[in-house]
Amino acid sequence: MIDTQSLPTIAELTRFVHRALCQKDQLDPDQTPLGLTLITRRGKPCGLFFHVQGPRLLKNYAVWAGEENRILYYDGGGERFGETHLSEGPDPQRITPPLAA
């Protein structure tokens, strides 16, 4: 899965990634909490790490590399199952903790 999206805000990015991670294993986004962690480089925000957990120890992950304007998706075994390029994305330098999914 490789596609291109315009997700100019953190809220839009978060919703999109949550749906994509849940869709992989047919999880209900309303019943599956999204974990979110800020990624920093040299003390400055550069992206986000997302994860969902489902039944039977199912885990899916995604990394938004803000400087590269892309999202990489991984399953619990570490296999990449998708990639999204952003034609428009949030400015990673403007991310401030705490983040809420």
C-alpha cells in the first residue's frame, strides 16, 4: 500500500494513521486506543510514533517521518505493510507535548 495524502494538521494525520492501523487487521477504531509518542532528533521534534493493540497480542505500528513527509506502517512482526507520502503535512517543529490521540 503506497498512496499520497494531504494531511496538513496533526489531528488529521492522527485520525488517518489510526484508521489505517486498525484497517490492517479489521479492528474497530472506536474500540482500539491509539498510542502516540513524540520522536525527537537532537532535542527537536521530527516525527511521531503511533501504535495500536488488538486482541491476541496483535500490535501494529506507524512512524511519521515529518522531515521526509511520509508515514511508514509496520505489523507486529516488524514487516512493513504500507507507506503514505504526504503532499501536505504538519510542521514537525511545531509539535508540542503532551499529545492526545
